[in-house]
Amino acid sequence: MEVVVRLSDELRKQTGTEMIKIPIDDDETVDTLLMKLSRRHPKLVELVLDPTTGEAKGSYEILINGRRIRHLRGIYTKLKHKDEVLIAQSEPESS
């Protein structure tokens, strides 16, 4: 089983790639996916995750199949085979 991680423009520049395929196990969550990703691209995870909370920094969004993980179970959201995970900078909220 695997998921596809897609990166926004800024993160693409940091990693030198637009897409990363990561093998996953049953019942794997976003936090374990990020640990696997950090082995390949440690700077990427440092940019995206808040080291004190383990959650995505406010300036970044993580989406699974187009849905923000903040509206699901956060970094404890379970992944399925062929899920598409997008990591991107948040867009500023309009007033």
C-alpha cells in the first residue's frame, strides 16, 4: 500500500520534487507518514510541523484527498491506499 504526497511550489523548491510516493501499513496515520517523510526530507518536515505540538504550523495546510486534516482528526487521521496528501502553504484568510 502507498500514498502519494504532493508538494506546493515553495516546498517543491526545498525538496527538488513535486511528488513523493510513500509506502504505508494498515491503520497508518498522518503523523507516521510525516515521520517516514522526514527520513527522506528532514527540512520539509521541520518547515511544516510545529515542534512543540506536533501539528502543522498555522502557515501550512495538510490535505488528504482535498480535505483539511484540521477538520478530520488532525495528524491522527488514518490513511488508506492511494490517498493523495497535499502539503501546501495556507492561503491568508480574507476579512
